[in-house]
Amino acid sequence: MSRILDQRSLLLVISFLTNLQSTKVLSEWKRCGDRECETAMIRVQATADYLGPDCRYLNFKEGEEIIVYSKLSRKSENLWTGSKGKDFGYFPKDAVKVEEVYIAEEVEVPTKVNQY
């Protein structure tokens, strides 16, 4: 019985740490095509398969097209956000190549933190 409680306690700690990591702000700033980050900036094509570490990330296969809406800046410049069909999330810019540029001039804005 003690061993089962130890295993459950360990799983609870792992679950808590995983949830804590997923709420961490990746960057305080991002670059967008407009102040609301609603305008598509560029269209990219995946150069490799990508599976993100959690649900905030966009998973894709090599060759798929992604529309980019923002690029994190300052702290995490290697992450962009975009959509593929109904899916939306972060992905590394090194896993894609630019196919078409829609917005030439980018605006830097603070990232928003949802408050519930």
C-alpha cells in the first residue's frame, strides 16, 4: 500500500510540474503584422516533421503549409506562431522555409497574458 501511495505522490508532483511549465510565458514581446496580431504575415512550408512539447505548440509534417501570425521577439526569437487548418500554436522558425511574404513591416507588441 505504501508503494502505491509513493507512486501516486510522484505522479502528482510530475503532473504539477508539467502544468507549471505549460503556463510559463515564453516571451514578453512579439512581432506582428498589426497591433492585434490578426493579419497573416507570411506563408511558410515545413522543412521537417515537428512534434511540440505540449499543447501550445503546432505539430506538422514536412511539406505542410503554415500561415504565420506572429514571431516571438527578444527572449525567444526562435519561436513563431501560426496556423495549419484549424490548428494553431508555436513552432521553431528553423523547421520551416518562407514561401510568401504578406506583410513587409512588422510591429513589436507586448504579449498578452489571459487572466481568469
